[in-house]
Amino acid sequence: MATAISTQAAPEAAAPAQTGPSTFRLLRFASLVMPIAAVEAPLTTYVPPLYAAIFGFNLATIGAIFLLARLWDALIDPAIGILSDRTRTRWGRRKPWIVGGVAIFAAGALGTFLPPKGSGAITLSISLFTLYLGYSMIVTPLSAWTGELSTQYHERTRITTYAMIMTAIALLLALVLPSALAVRLAGHPSTELAAMGAMVFALLVITLPLGLGAVPEPPQPTSALPPLRLAESIGVVFREKLLLRVLASNWAVRLGQGVRTALFVFFVSVYMGRPTLAPALFLYQYVFGVLACPIWLAIGRRIGKGRAAVTGELVQMTINLALLLVGLGSWPLLIVLTTAQGLAQGSGNLMLRSIVADVADANRLETGHDRVGLFFSVFALSDKAGIAMAVGIALPLVSVLGFNPGHANTAAALFHLKAVFALGPALAHLLSAAIIRGFPLDETSHGEIRRALAARDAAGLVSDPSRDRWLAEDAREA
């Protein structure tokens, strides 16, 4: 990509100073991610066994249903990204998609968590397909809107940090509630499933009005829309080398996290011999994940997003390598490493997600087209690909190496479980760091791009009354 642009002639004043929303407004806006995050853990962990108990489905049928639903989810992401970039309405580009997505998401959640008696595989598949359609219609435009809230390099990281904090809180709720329900509603799987759905609906009702009115969308581009050509849009992604580096680095991050997640319960319950502690320790790690976001925001401000991403990945690599030192009774060491993992987890995700909007700015300067929705949609694909491959690699690998969770395991099989649990994520995080190391789009170069965009694009100099209003209100609150 040609980033060597003649920006020195662009006056400094051409890029208007811009601050982001207040903390209160960002928390309201970021709350929109909570229903989406809260549905992830139940769908991947708790719903499949409940379906088996309620409807008598075998594991092959359940696996096929969820696999097809996730493939459908992956296919529609880029289409929604492209279409939301091209949307022009009096209510904005992203908001109509989110509102429509919430309605579809709610309909799918109703069929997924409150399935009619006697539902078959086809009925449940339709519910899941509907749920994931709504999911993508919310997530992709919301991610793009998050990236558009500010044009400033570090402010984008701050905005992304709040979204990740609310995501982590929702994940905690989604992990705590099923554990409590499993005790109180043992033997009543339909009620347990309905209670999980009730949490998702409660979050939808609370966060939709709270979040949609928190901040306005940026002014819509005034440039003429090019003809819609899907193949051409996909070609743009493959030609954008900076974006491909971000996607590859994020894929490796998710691969490492996915291997760790897939084997965590097996490691604690079988290798360490304490199955009752596995859920609590997993939850413990997520608690520190909430605390980690502000820490990595400060690190990113100090050394830049690219360097912070590399630092975070190398820290995670070191922590995972140290797991090789954990013996059968080394609980203090495991607690320390789990704490450190929680504080480091999400560092790469945070920085890389924030970089996507910067890459979209560089692409808009080069091509004249705004593709932030498309870029965030393929970023989501890298998330899903990494997690899917992690499960597809980790579980078969430990099985081939002799580990069997349902039987007595040899010392060699237990060692192989620990080796994959430690080395798999370590190598993935090292790969992520190597890919993103030396990323050229730093604060200085991004500032030059924004000045050039402001000088060239008349829309960048137009005042947005709604944005001016909340900036003034935030100044009074401060």
C-alpha cells in the first residue's frame, strides 16, 4: 500500500482537534456489546449439553448444527460490513443495522433459549441461523462505529478499551450464572436454558436504549458510492498488506487463546486432579482480565499500539512457557501464572482491534473509499478462524498423544497434555508478535494521514451539530 504520501504540505490546522466522549458516555455506548458477549459462553459451552438432555440429540447432530451455524455466521460478516459502509440514512450508517440486528437477534434467541417442545434439528438450526444473523448485524456495524468515534490514534485505543471491559464483564456474568443455575436447577435443563436466555433478553432491554443514545455517529461520507462489487471488495482486503498483517497477528492471538481455553478444564481437572476448581480458576482469570484493560491502555499510550501488541504477546508467551514448570502439586505457581495470564490476556486483541480503524484511514487516503465496516468484518473473521482452528488442533492432538479425559491416563499422556497446554499458546503468541513487529503505522504516520484526509476531504471539515453538543456537555461535566 502506498503510504508515502506528500503530507508535509498539509497544514497542521487541517486536522481539527478532536477529543472523545466522556467516560460515562463511553460506558453507555460500550454496554451495547454486553448481550452479544453474554450469549457467546452459553452457546459454546452450556447449550449443546442442555440440548442433548432436553431433546435427546446425539453429539454428532449437535456438533453439525453448531458448525453449520458458525459457518453461516462467518459467511455473512463481510457482506454486512460492505453493506453497512454503503448505507446512507437520516439515522446514520450503523445505527439502523444495529436496531434491525437486535430484532433478529432477539427472535433467534427466543427460539434458541426457549425452544418449543418437540423441536427437531431443523427447527433449532433455523433459530441458531437467525440468532447469528442478528449477531453479525449488531457486531460488525458496532465495531465500525467504535472505530469511527474518534480520529485520534490513542483515543481509539481508549474507546476500544471500554468495549473490551464491558465484554469481559458480560463474559463473567455468562460464566457465573450457568454455574449457579447448574446447582439450583439440577435436573431441569429446560428451565436452566430459559434462565440463560432471560439474562440475554434483560441485557438487550437495558443496553439498547442506554447505548444507542450515548454518542452520535460521525457525519456520513458525501462521496458518491461506487458500484457494489463483492469480488472487488474482497480483492481490496487481499491487496491491503497492513490489514493482512493485523489479521494474521490477531488470528495467531486467538489461536493461542483458543488452545488454552480448550485445554484449561482438562489441565486443572485431570492433570492437577481438582475438577471442582476448574470453573472457579477459569472465572478467576477473567476477573483479572477486566483489570488488565486499563493497564494495557496506559502501556499503549506510552509506547504505541504496535509495540504494546508485541510486548503483550511476548509476555503471554513467557507465561505459557512457565506452565511447563507446574508440577502435580504446584498450586501456588499455577495461581500466580493464572493471575499473570489474566492481566496479560486481551493485550494483543485490544491493540490490534484499535489499529484496524487506523488502517482503514490509510486505505481511504489511497483509494478514496471508506471501508471501515468491511475491515472490521474481516477482523471478526480472523477471530473466529483462530478459535475454530484452536479447537480443531488442540483436542485431536492431545488425543493422538494418548490423553483420554474419560479414562486413567499414563504419566506420559499427562505430560503431553501439559506440553500442548503450555507450548501451543506460547508458539502462537510468539508468531503473533513476529507478524506485527515493526508495524509502520504509528502515531506519527497516522497523524500525517489524518491531516492529509482533512485537507482533501471536505466532509472532514464539516461541523456535526450532535457531536459538537456532546463535546460541549462533556466539557461542562469535566
